[in-house]
Amino acid sequence: MNLTRQPSPAAVYNPRMLSEFDLIKQFFRRDRPGRATLGIGDDCALLTPTPGRQLAISSDMLVEDRHFFAGADPFMLGHKALAVNLSDLAAMGAQPVAFTLALALPAADPAWLDGFSRGLFALADACGCELVGGDTTRGPLNICITVFGELVPGHALRRDAARVGDDIWISGTLGDARLALAGYWKELALSPDDQQAAAQRMHLPSPRVALGLALAAQPVAHAALDISDGLVGDLGHILAASRVGATLDVDALPAGPVLARQDRGLRRRFTAAGGDDYELCFTAPVANREKVLEAGRASGTAVTRVGKIDAEPGLRLVDSDGAALDLRLSGWDHFS
Ligand code: ADP
Ligand code: MG
């Protein structure tokens, strides 16, 4: 894995250039029966919704030099481009069904397309999500995926559904992706093994699809979102939409395995406002604590209780003794 490598000349210009249609046929169209009534090849794909289910739809775009380094490993890019989209379905509690892929490529490089499509389909197959169409054009590398999922009407885990008294929970661990970025940016020095382990979290996030489904069943949880821009900023979206406040125990936040070995100040900052975590933050009534733990066990995902929803507006950060912390954290904003 070499994440800062510039693309080789062959990756930029390949004399045996594939045509747009060869490329789609060779790397993205698969001869296997899928759930779609009509898949890749016509003007539109045709999907037949499961009777009585609602559609959940989301798009996420990855832009070179903004969301990933130039020369990033194509297998990991294929995984991540779909993972960040599946993470949105997970945060809504939806079952993944299908996705489209809009790709701008500087060149039709078969080695790059091979790695990218393998990373993409490994995750797609693991989550039962079928590629049903897209668009392909030449241009600066840009990957835009739209996912389609299904859920029972009324069971979506909406951002406006948090209630005063709810517990706040986090799936998995936070902060290792931000730690990897700090290593790349030379904000701190990690051992090569630690850098590699933290980078796995940055490049190969695990969308919490099974947990989202378990939380939306019954439903167990009230509100949820996936943490892409840092917990503090993202939780703010739930608080604003639900017109509530919250108290967050920063020392209860589960740190990634590499971050867990760093000092407390760094742990607090990177768990609370790291970014690129793709974990779920959700709220659930106190009466459902046992059900939340069961949803975590059933989906093989750790869940940690980290705070509570208050009537008083605003977000209060406290330490393990309940004393106020002033960390001056903010979420990630692409335009600031
Ligand atoms: P149109 O001219 O109608 O936009 P295209 O020629 O762009 O159609 O695409 C032909 C078919 O290939 C369509 O079914 C489209 O959905 C599909 N397709 C194009 N690019 C991709 C891609 N990157 N991944 C999957 N399917 C794609
Ligand atoms: Mg087109």
C-alpha cells in the first residue's frame, strides 16, 4: 500500500485505450442474475420495489485531492466509494438493494479499473447491493455513487427523532482515521505499523449495515446518523433537527486501537472530532438499553453508551467525572 505515490505514467496514458462501452462491459457489467428487473445496458435500470417498503436514496461523491490522495490504491478507492454510501443507508436503517456509479476518469487504465472494480464488488457482494447503471466520462478522477435501499415505512432512523432523556450511543471505535491523516500530514510521528493499522480505518471503513438494520427493526433506536465529519459536528445535526441538547462524556468515547495508545489530549480530540470514521451515532430510550446491546451482539458490532439527550439546547462536553471540558472542537467543513 502506497498512498502518496503519484500515478505511474501508464496509469495516466495508456495507448491501448478501451472504449467507453468496452470498459463498462469488461469491468462493471456482470453476467449473473441480480435483483434488478433490468440492469446495465439500457437507458434506465428497472427495479421492482418490495411491496410495502419505502425507498431510501443517497449519493456521495469522492473527489481526488479532496477525499483521497492522487495515486490512491484503486482497490481501496472502490471499497471506500461504496462504503461511504452504504454507511448512509446503515444510518437510516435501510437494507441495501442497488447502486449506480458515475465515474470521471483521466484515462481508461485497465490495471486501475481492475483494482477499483474488485474493491467495489467485494463490498457490494458482501452487502447484497447490485450495480445497476451509471455514467462514464473522461475527466479528473471523480467517483459518485447513488445507493438505493429499502425499509419499513415509519422505521427510518431520522435525525429529527431524538427525544429528551435518550441515551447517545456510538458503534465501533473513533479517531484512527484522523490519526492516520495526522501521520500523513506529519502532525505527529507514528511507527510504520501503527500508521498502517490506522490507515486501514481511513481507507477501508466498514459500513455498519447490519447494526443499522437491527436498530431500525421494532425500532430499537430513535435518531441516527453516520459520523463522516467528526462526532461533535455530526451530533450537532441530530440536536438541531430534533431541537434538543446533549451531554457527551468525552472520556467514554471508544478510541480506535492505535489512538487508544496515544495521550489523553489527542484521544479526546480525535475521538470527539476526528472525521472519516463512518461509525453510527444514534439515540435510544433508556428502556431499550438491553435491546441496543442485543442489536450490537447480533450484528457483531461493538456499541458504547457515551451521553444523553437533554432539554437544554447546546452540546456539553464533560470528562469521566462529569466536569465540563472546553476542547474547542468543530466538525469538518469543506468550505471553511
Ligand atoms: P446513456 O447514453 O443513455 O447515458 P450510456 O451510454 O452512458 O447511456 O451507458 C450505457 C449503459 O451503461 C447504461 O445502462 C448505463 O447505466 C451503464 N453505465 C455507464 N457507465 C457505467 C458505470 N460506470 N457503471 C455501471 N454502469 C454504467
Ligand atoms: Mg450516459
